Amino acid sequence: MICKDQRNSRKDDCATLKSTVAQAKQLFQARARGLIAARRLKEERNPPGGLTCGLLRTWAAYERLGLAPQHIVSTEPLPVARLKRPTPAQVWEFVVRNQPVVIEDAVNADDFPPFFDFADFDYLRERCGHRYVKVKGDSCWDNKGRQLFLNDPTIEISISDYLDLIEVAEEHETCISWYMGKLPLHTDVPEMFEDIVNAPNSPWRKYGNCFGENNKGVHTYFGCGGNTTCIHSDPSENLLFVVTGEKFMDIYPPCDAACMHTTVKKFLNSLVPPFIDPAFVPAEVDKNWPFYKHAQPQRVHLKAGDLFYLPIFWWHAVQGSIGRNMILNWWCQQHPYKEHKYKGFEGTREVLEVLQHLNEAWSETDSASPTPQERAVAQELGNGVLYSDSMRAASDSKDI
């Protein structure tokens, strides 16, 4: 005769078995969906290096912020256009196509006094020289003698002292160790922000209706000595106005993400050194980053008075002129009409979901290593490189 405790034990065992079967079924279904999605992505986008965690995270960022699919899969990037004093309606035609455009003679003295005032160091000293701001100080030199600034600003200095350093550097035709990059004027230099807001017709006032919300205010990048950035991509639309000096840019379309050699943690930053011609890649660079040779950069030269529309998720590296160079940046969201609303699993989300299921399954087993069957799934998803860090790739895919 079976006692009550034995019956309860059997019921528990049965429930556990059903739960295990349900989990296995869920994992199997996730694998199947993920493989189908991965195959579709490979066929549609044909990344030269296959699917990697870094690339999947980049594509997930594209999709989360509504970059239209045609900009991800396009193999013929739109050329950089040049316009002279266009109307907002003319600019909108380029914005909706996600096509870069240089606007020449974008402002005049009556429209935008900061164009002239911010180029005057005496004016800046009197207006805001007492302000202490953070500047970038973590830099290195590449084999072309360019000073690359790598991280966000961390060092504090007064604007007056910073202007003094630039003047000394210009006098000796050299550079300084710091770079005033990504400085939010609305919080750090309210006097400059006030000048911009009070201008009768700023670039943002002229063309802001072509874009979504601008909740980051206005930023400036201000330096000298050929200050240079690494190749990166911004999750925002970008209006860039050159106040003084020149800027030289290599820009790459969003579809070049597979050539950028991104990582899981830095999925909007490229590991490839900036300003390398893909047609003449040095042997060492090609060895470390073999897919960069498939990239399609365009060179952009901007001078004082130019306004540049850099569309969302266009990759770019920037170098300033040897003398003083200052730009103003308006970062903003896409116009609601332009933003693509993804439904279901059009892109990478299903692949990231299956990676999460696989990683959860591995973490619940006694063995730290995946089973041969699980490894085979991961290998098909990403040529053998996806199973490491897959959980992080899936769980962090919503963070930009």
C-alpha cells in the first residue's frame, strides 16, 4: 500500500519532470527561431565577418532607435551632398533619406552673432572666462602624428586658462595636452548657451523642425593641434556647426557596421584606427581588422560657417585643424515621421533572445561548458564566437 508521503513525492517528481520538459521545449523553440532569424540576417545583410556579438548589439541599437531597415542593408551609401542656404523643406528631403549634407553659408552676423563672438577670445574671457569646465586629457599618438583623444572629459580647467594654452600652442604651431570635447553648454557654460538661444536665427531654429526632440541642449568641441577622435557612431541625429577653424571627417554609412570590428561593450565604437583608406590598408591593420577593407568612407571637409547634417548612426572619425577649431553640436532624436517602428522580430532581437536562452541553460547545468549541441547552435549563429558573453549581449541590448 502506497503511503500519502510517497504519493506526494511522485506528484512532485511528475511536476518537476513536466517543468523540465516545458523548459527543454522552450529552449528548443528558441533555438529554432534564433537559427531562422540568424540565417535571414546573414542572407539580408551579408556581413563579411559573419555574426558577432558586437555586430548584433550594434544592429540592436539601430533597431531600438528606429533606423529604417534599408539603411542597414544598403550596399550603395548615399553621397554627401552640398547645399547653399537651403530652405528647411530642402533639408528635410535629405533628413528623411538619412543622407549627409553640408550647408554652406548657413548663418550671417545678423542671424547668429555667436558665429563671430565665440571666435573672439577676448569676448569669451570676459563673458565666461571664470567658468571651470571638464576637458579630455587621455590621449595617445598614432603613426601619422595625430593626437587621439579616447575618453570623456575628466580634467577641470578654467576657460580663461584654456584659451591661454591655445594661444601659446598657436604661436609655436604645436598642440596642447587637453581637448574641450563634448562640453554641455546649457549646464557648464550658461553664458554661451544664452547667447545661442537668444540669437535671432540659430541653425537649430532654422532647421530644428526637420528633427525630433533635442533634450541634450548644445555641446561644443573646442581644441587645436589637429585634435582627433576614433571612429564611432552616435545614436542621435547631429547638426554640427563650425564656428572657427576646420574639421576633416571620414564618414561611413550604417551598413558598414560589419566592417567596424565592434565589441560587446563598445558596440558603437570601432577598434580600427581612424583615417585609413580601405583601398590601401597597412598589413598590420589588415591582420588585426581584416574586414575594414570592405568599408566605404567618404571624406568631408568643413570650414567656418558650414553646417553639417550627420545622420543618425553614420560612423565617423573627426580631425580638427592645427589652429583653433570650435564646433557646436545639436544632438536630437529622429523625426517621428522618419523613425521606423519595428514589429515582432524583424531584425536582431530574436537572435539575442536565443542567446539568452542558451546562456541561461548553460548557467543552470553543473558543467561550466556548453554541451556539444548547444555549442553547435552558437557556432551556426556566429561562426563560433557568440557563445562567450552571449548573456551580456542579450541582457544589455536595450542600453545605448
